[in-house]
Amino acid sequence: MCIKRRVTFLVMLALLMSWDTSGWTLNPSILLTRSTTVQSTRLEEPTNRHIIISRAQAEVIGHKIWLNETGGRRENLIVWNEGENFLSLGIGHFIWYPENASSEFEESFPKLIEFFEQQAVVLPVWLTKWSDCPWTEKDEFLKQAQSQTMGELQALLTATVLQQVQFLIRRLESALPVMIANLSNQALRTKVRERFYRVAETPEGVYALVDYVNFKGEGVSTRERYNGKGWGLLQVLLFMRKGVHHVEDHWH
């Protein structure tokens, strides 16, 4: 999969510390709380902890991901990249395969549609979590650029940026127990868990976690290695330097 961004986790955080979010508008349709908090619970029960952000923070996160991945252009919410056999949709480039197609990448768009259904989002009548991508190859997709189906998909993805952020946060929350389960050392488990929640205490940290795990993965797949080393969120959390609190001091 073509992913243009190649910045480190801490550099992402440093960039985000300078955000000015005062000009963002709110969308009352999203059910989120007023402030960013990580609900307190015992560390040995990480799956019961939830990342909670405000409507405004969700909108900023969603728009930032949209800008990074699509240049903020509506038409780039649906793309078929050269050399790929699937469609990429939404701010998270959620993968959607045609019927009988597959590859090493996980299909995520049907899961997003299922989440939309749970959130009572109004969908096009032809679209369900069981639907395959309506186009079988890139040339066919390009010929249908002005079709009603394409227009309905673009309208849906444009109107649901905040719900897409919620979906990405849900995936992030589910990533922690997966990472923990791949560590046999209890000390390392504790370290990863504590660092995960420490980063998630700020909206900038939530953005960095969401964006990183969505595009780089959890770091537990043996297929995702280079010279025997992984590049996922697990590896980032394991090798974060102790005592780094002001990430802007490490930006050059």
C-alpha cells in the first residue's frame, strides 16, 4: 500500500503541540464528552479503559488526518492506487475489496459500515456491511467517476468524518490488548500500557496514536518486519525514551 508519510511518532507529537483549534466548528450529531480524559481504572484491566475526546477535538483530529492523507480534497476520499487491487476510502484509507479479491492487507471498510449502522448513520440503499466493492478494477472505477454510486459514497464519507474518527479510536483501543498479549515479559507489558495511556492523556497524543496505528499497525505481525525489526506502535512504545515530557524540545 502506498503511504506517503514517513515521520516518526515523536515528531508527529511535536508538530501537533502547535495546533490552534480555536476556529473549528462543532457538529452536534456526534456523541462525545466535553473534555479529553482517560477513564481511570486498574492498569491490569486495560481493555476496560476508554479514550474520550470532545466533539471539537474529534473534528480537529479528523480534519488533520484528512489533510495528511487526501490533501483535504473531497474527491480523494475515494481512491484506487496504482498497482493495488482494492479501493481506499475515507480519512483512514479504509480498504474495500471487489468480490473474490484479497491481499495481505486487512479489509476495513465493511467494519466501518457496520459501525455506521450501529450509529444509525443513513446509508445508500445498496450499501451494507456485506457489500463488495462495486468496481472490479481501477479502469472500471475511473470510468464511473461521475456515477450516482460514486457521488453517494463521497457524500457519505464527507458527512461522517467524526464517526470515522470514533471508529479509528475504537480500533486504537482494541490495539492495546493485542500488543500486550504479544509480550511475555510483565515488566514490558506494564511499560507499554503506561506509555500508551500517558500519550493518550492529551488530544495531540490521541491523534498521534490513532494516526500511527491506522497506517503502521500494531507491530505484532511477523510479516511486517525489515531486517527482523518491526515498525508498528508496539515498537514505538517500547523504545520511547524515558522522561521525555516536552516533545517540542526534540523537534529540529
